[in-house]
Amino acid sequence: MGFFQPGNGGEPPMDKALACLGLFLSILICSCASKPVDPKDLPAESQNDVAATRWSYAENGLVMELASTDTLNLFEGAPHTLLLCVYELSGREGFEALAQTRSGIDKLLECTNFDPSVVMSRRRIAHPGATESVVMDRHENARYLGIVGGFYNLTPARATMLKAIPLVEEHDGALWWSKRSFQPAVLNMRLELGADGFRPLPAQEK
């Protein structure tokens, strides 16, 4: 009496205890991640951890949706195709400096390594009325994605877009003690390509 009898459909007390212990430990020891956030929006106390982030290569780490209007790159009343150059960058200062002037835009449209911050550059052609989804690998050390368009009616402020690759905050360890780190997340950029410039589109809800 009182002992576990095999075949009675029950479960040994020791097995129940071990199962409960395993569940308890799985709750205490976890790896949790936050939603992606722009690095500049993180609080000052997080910056040391952000600085330790490894900006590694990631397959399909960059996603762009380019929605061209029917009046794309309008000139003399007619739409035209649009030359684009997409940059992966380790820093933003050089791109932002060139984006201030028409001559700087012309330099960016050369789609070359204008300074050491350029990790990768590639050309694309957008067509009036077309919406295109572009998925690209993120190369090592890339922290920003920049795009420039060769509009006929060029206004520098509207001809470029630059976005930081977001980070997710991760915590590994027990509930009462955990190690915080940051990892690069997938960057999603949605743009409307219009008659004379870019317009950011809101993120799609998942």
C-alpha cells in the first residue's frame, strides 16, 4: 500500500517531482528578446552594451518595399524610370554630408566607395507604377542602409533616405540574474517613389 504500482496508469512521485522541477527551471532560465528598436532610441545606460554589438553577416537581413507611383520621376509631364543606388554603411556621417547638396547627390549616384564607411553598394532601376520587394543579405559591419535616387527635378532633402539597422535586446540567464546584449535585427524599409522624391511609408502590421 502506498507504493507506485506499474501499469496502474499513474506516474511515479519522483517522475512528477522531476517534471515540475524541469518546468520551474525552464521558467527561471530563459533567453528573451525585445522588439527591434532604432539604436538612437535606446537609453544612455544601454550604450556600452550597444557598443559591444557584433555587426555580423546575415542572410536576408535587409528588406525593402519600393512602391513607385504612376508619376515616378516626372519630367516634361511624363513619368520616367529612376536610377537608384542602395548603400550598406558602417557610419552615417559621410552619406549625410553628401546628401546635403546636388553635387553630393551626384557623387552618391556614382554608386562607388565614396569613403571608408561604404560596406556595399548596388544599383537598381525603378519603373513607374511598379511595386517591388527587394530582399538582400546584410554584410558584415553594415549598420545603416542608405538609398539615393536620380530624380530629374532633384531636391536633395527628398532624394535620399537613410535608416539605422535596428537592434533587439536579449537577456540570457535566470530571472534574478541575466546578461544583457544587443543583436542586429532585420531592417524593413518601405518607400514611396514619387514624381520628385521619396516618401517613407508606415511599417506593415504583422
